[in-house]
Amino acid sequence: MTALNIKYHMHPNDDADIIVGNYHGEEKDLAERIRKTKIFRKVFYVREYIENATLHRYFRYFTDGGERICFFYALRNSLEFIKIKFQRFLWGPKAYISNMIQDAHDLNLEEYEALFLVGSKIIACNLLDYVMKYNKICKINVLDEGIGSYVAPEMGKYKNVEGIADECYVYDPEMVLYKAKKIRVPRINKSDTKFIGILNTVFRYHEDDIEDYSHSIIFFDQGVSSQLPKYLQSNFRWVKWLFHNAYKRHLQEEKKFCEQVHTLDFMLSHAGKRIIWIKPHPRSSRDILESYKKRNIKLLREDVPWELIALNCSTKNTILVTNFSSAVCLHNAVQDAFDNQVQCLLLYHILKERIPELDKEYYQKLQRKYDNLCIPATIDELTLMLQ
């Protein structure tokens, strides 16, 4: 969505290409919908299934649940991914890019004047490595992809972008905590119906999806919680010893699961006449989604960005609640007009979440800047805010 905004409003007359890689299994279809807008010259997509739909994921089904994939399909992808990584070892990043990006033969990385990216996915690492080695004049720019772009963005294998990034394209430059040249991405105006129409087409958001969220509470799931898999629920100590690392990781996820369910029950009991909605994350676990359904809580579409939903729907006197979701933290920055009628609540302090000091600095700075964003310190304070 940010890439579309930058191209449409900031570089409308410049030739630009885009590589779609959201890693949620719809790269090909999403790329095709972006292609139909004709905003970009060329549209590529990452063949993410080669990396994600492997034997590792096949066997994870028996421990973690989720969607089951065919064994032979997973085996084929695993063998192909091993081959691609071996070719990367022999011939460098271009080999990896050629295999992982559809129609990569039309992708001439030596010609680009600027590369916008963020994140440490393997494809990002290889793109950055290749451009920095073979295209010395190409600018490396940070792209706004949430809180990480403001605090300590990763670019490929680099944990610190200072000295790497030429420019930082973000919605809220004042909130960036590291040194870089900051470029403000224009906020999206609700009256910009043509651009919103393009976004609706890209994300398949239709008139039937539009709801009135006025006077509602919307809780943002961040996709980091789930129950212990059945095989780890055994009372036998040898199971927990044998799968020690998995047990330790899943125990943390279950703790967050229990906290999230407790938070939901608390909001349900204190919401009064307000309707509670959940905005799921594409990686939200099956366990947490089932817990929502049991409580008859309404769900927003997980495949549509909250920013686009807010641009299409009424959010008068709506309360957005989250631990520390980027969608809630950046709500004020993405919308063109500051909307004091929307209240944003971050619960990480109440839930005693362990978060990095830089992240905490960002949230506190955010609270000082926006009157409608609060970090309640106690349950009593949260109770008053939900009324």
C-alpha cells in the first residue's frame, strides 16, 4: 500500500517496477491486480512457495496444525530450494534472484536509480547485496512498513541502516529514531476517491465489505499467540526434554495466547453497548481465531490493510486496541486529517510485554505527540477508557 502511494503521488511520471512478496500465499494474484492498475511499468512477484511450502512446513502441520500441504509438493519445493541455495553459493545473489522472482529475466537491477525495501527476508538480502555490488549509483531507501521502519529497520543482512540507507520514506518523519535523510510520504485523504478506488481494486475491497465501525472497539491481533501443540501437552517429561527448544518457544506463545484471551474477556465485560470487532493478522493462529468465534466476536478481513478499511468506513468514536500493532500506532500518520474521534490504546505496559528499549521510546514519543493515543498504566485506567 505504501509503495502504491509513493508511486502514485510522489513519482507519477517516473518509470518504476515493483516486486510483490507479502509471504501470505497470494503473491501471484496480488501482482496481477497491481499490474491491471498500470501504475508500475513492470510487476514481479516472489515465488514464496518454494521457500515456505517445504517439508519443514509439511511436518509442522502434525505439531502445530494449520493448513496441510501435499507431501510430494513439499518434497519438490524442498529439493528446488536446496538447489537454488547451492546455486547462490556458487554464483552469487543473481542466481538466487533469477530463481525466486517470477520473470526475473526482465529485471535489470543494474539500471535502477533507487531501490526501496525493508526487512531481512532472504530475497531482500540478495537484492541488496547485488545492487550494492553491481549498481554503485543506485540509492538505497527505507520503505515505511510499520514500527520497524521508525525504530531499527533491517535491510537485508544489515541490522543498522545508518550508513547504508540514503533516504527514509515514512509517513511520520518526526518519529524516526535513527539518523537518515527523511522523506515524508503523503497521507491519504478520504476525498482522494480515485486512489482509494485503486487500492480497493488491488486488495479486493468491495462495497459489500463496508461497515459502520462508529462507537465500536476494534482489537488488533498480531499473530504471535497460539496454544501448545498437542504433542507438547503430554505429561511425560521426556517429551518436553526431547523437544526442549520447541517447548520453550510454544510456551511463550501460549502465555501470550492466554493473556490475549483474558484481555478479550475483559473488554467484552466492560464494553457496554459497544460492539467488539477483531482485526486478525494474516498469520493469526487457528487457536486464537477459534476463541474469537466461540465468543461470537465479529472479524474484519485479515487480507485487507486496516488503513484501507478506515479510509472506506466510518470510524466515529471508535476505539482501536492493541499490544503494539503498527496499524494502530500509525493510524494518525496515514490518515490525512487528524481524527480525534478515534482513540488508540496500547496495552503492552498492562500486559507487561518485554519490548526493546528503542521500541518503548518510540511508543512514549508517539503518546506525547498524539492526544488520542494512550498507554494505560493500570486496569482501572483501561476500564475508564473503554467506557
